[in-house]
Amino acid sequence: QVQLVESGGGLVQAGSSLRLSCAASGSIFSINVMGWYRQAPGKQRERVASITFFKTTNYADSVKGRFTISRDNAKNTVYLQMNSLKPEDTAVYYCALTYPRQGDSPSYWGQGTQVTVSS
């Protein structure tokens, strides 16, 4: 079993920055993809960014140039640096772990951390 624990959410003003962290523990296979998803009220959950074990990254168009995903494989931790935050970035942010050999959908989710951006 794998546990994902997020931290770093909060309430900030537009234009500010936040850094989210997600620590994974348990029986983790090396070949994995870690990612961040978000869900705003009344909207579907969407993928924000992902990073492979070999550190290839992918971003949603809405966050390109503002958000940066990174990971520390030795610590099984993934980060999301969010700059130039906008009110539309307000959502619950979830960390997820995917095993590509098992498909595209995440196998494990964190509990979520709230990010609120005021205008």
C-alpha cells in the first residue's frame, strides 16, 4: 500500500506564490509518475502537472510558465511551485501516483490540500 500526504496549501492573494509538497510512503515501485491534480467547486478534477521517475514533465496549458513540478526520488517527494497565482487557480489540489504499466489513471491519491487565491 502507498500513502500520499500533501502539505503547503493556503490562502494567498493573486500574484503570490505557494509551494505544495507531497511525500509518498509504503511499497513504491520505481517506474512511476507523480502528479498534481486539482478540483474546483462544481468542476471536474483536472491534471495540473506530472513528472516521471526520470523527471520528464508535462503541464496543463493553463499553468505553463507559472507552475513548476519537481521531485526528489531519494525522498519519494514531489513538489509543485506555483507562481503568479490567479483566482482561477483556487481548488483542492491532490497528489497522485501512477504506474504507467497499469494504465493512465492514478493508482493512489492524497487527501488533498486547499489552495485559495483571492483577487
